[in-house]
Amino acid sequence: MPNSPPRYQDYHATSQPMAAMEADYASGASTGWHAHPRGQLLYAIEGVMIVRSAAGSWVVPPNRAVWLVPDLTHEVRMSGAVKIRTLFIRPDAAPHLPRASCVIAVSSLLRELIIAAMLVPLDYRPDTRDERLMRLILDELRETSVLPLHLPMPQDARLRQICAALIADPSDARTAEDWARPFAVTAKTIYRLFMQETGLSFAQWRQQARLLFALERLAQGARILDVALDSGYASQSAFTAMFRRHFGMPPGVFYR
């Protein structure tokens, strides 16, 4: 018997500019690699999503959402039991949304609007409460801020080897000079390529990889000290200082 089409195809086919869908996943589950012709706002009311694409990856904790541009091939992996509430948005309906995929803040109002949208039928009519609710979501999205939770991936094969090693072991303390040696290039070349291909310096990219690794571990309930050491920091206080610089709060309260 042939496989049935993915459930989300119905949400792409609607004539309405927006469609809302909910889906719950067990910890460790994956959506598999796929793409949508519409833009997608992915939000989890519980659990943490790890979203991957060829261009990079995002860690999406509660009170954050990820905006994925149309036709982006991606995979979503679940850290903890995850309750996803997602909106599929026709490109012409929201020209003000970012042109690049990104993580955004979710206000209390936007959260409640997204949850309420799950009750809106696919064929909602114009000039109704349902349509006004959907339009209000688009208005709220204008007010959101982009958050630094993206880890861009380079195209250069040498840099991709370095990045893969640092993702596998964030505590790896090898310098740019150490990485340059087996590729028979200078550290200056490594620095230049990182900035050219990712928009981040080598040190910034490594810190971002450590930060996203830490967010996933914290979501799993790991001790802050263990996360700090596994992320390559010499002490919990050094890790906490870095975390606070990025998010304005210590790691112990981030998920509250």
C-alpha cells in the first residue's frame, strides 16, 4: 500500500493566507528532512526543538519560535517531549517577515494568539473573528526581535570538517593555528574563511556552537556545572558570565 501524503499538505493547499496545525512528539523524535512551499512559524509550547538545514541549525527553547522561509529543506529533532504549534504563512501574506530563517522572541500575547489559532478551521471566512485573529498574529510578528540562536554552516570543505568536530565536542580547545596545520594553510586563512562564509569569527562561531550545545543540555535537565565543563569552560562562573551576556539572565532561570 502506498504511503499516505504528509498531513501538512492540507495546510499548504488551503486558499487562506494562513493555516494553523498542532503536533506532539516524543523526546528524540524527528520530523525527517522536508520542505514547505509556505513560510513556517514553528513554536513549541513545551520542549525544545533543534532545527537543522544545510545553511545551519537553530536551538528553539520555549518562549521562542523559529521562522523558516518557504522551500527551506529542514529537519526538526525533539529534546524532551515537544508540543508543536505551527503556522503556515503564504509568502505574499507577510512581506514584512524576515527574508532569512531565524529565531524570534514570543511575547505572552503572541503565545496565546498562536494557541488560539489552533482552533481556527482551514476554510475560515473573511471578516470573521477567525480572520481577525490571524491578522493580529501577523501584526504581532512585526514587533518581535530576532535572537542569536543560529549556528551558520560554511560551504568550504575544510571549515565544515572543523565545524563538525566542534559540534561533536564543544570542549575542543584547539586554536585556529592547530586547525590550519593539517590543511597546510595559515591561521589567517582560517580566520578569513570563517568570517567570509559564516559572518562570524572563528572564536565567535565556536562560542555560538557551545551556547547552542549548552541550551540543549540544559533543556534535558543537566547540571549547570556539567554543562559548563562539557561546553569547554573552566568553571561554572565563566560559563554563567558568558550565558548572561547573551541572554541577560543566568542559565538556571532561562527555561522558567
